[in-house]
Amino acid sequence: MKDAEQRFAERLAEDLAQVLGAGIAVDDIEISAGDGVSSVRAILLVEGRVEAIEVSGPDVVSLYRPLVERAAEVRLGAAFWRMIGPA
């Protein structure tokens, strides 16, 4: 991973952790770029389960917002799971 990608991954992990809140941890961020397509995969530990958020797009920076939005969805799903149980 290039230095810029490493810094992006570190910053993204911090920002995702803020969105995810307590009980959900960012385990790893994987970035791949090439041939005009970039992808980012965030591995999350959600209350004993492993989940992955994966997004692809033309460049790594454009993937920031979709990743944060997906993290918010994971947080909402985890909160629902805690309150209601499996649907």
C-alpha cells in the first residue's frame, strides 16, 4: 500500500470508528486501486460477528462517503439486533 493510501486507511478507520460507536470495531481496511477502478474493504467486528463493507468506484477518495454511509447502516442494524433480536 502506498503512503497516501496508508494515511487514507488510517483516517478512514478513525472516522468509521466514530460513526460505528461502542460495540463495533474496525479490524482492517484494505485498499486496492488499478485499471481505473478502486475498491475499499473494511472488516468490522460487530458484537461477536465479522462483517465487511465493500465499495468500488473510480478513485479511492470518492469511496469515503459511501463507506461512512454503509457504516451508519451497520450501526443501525446492530442497534436493531440488540433491541429486537433477529428479524
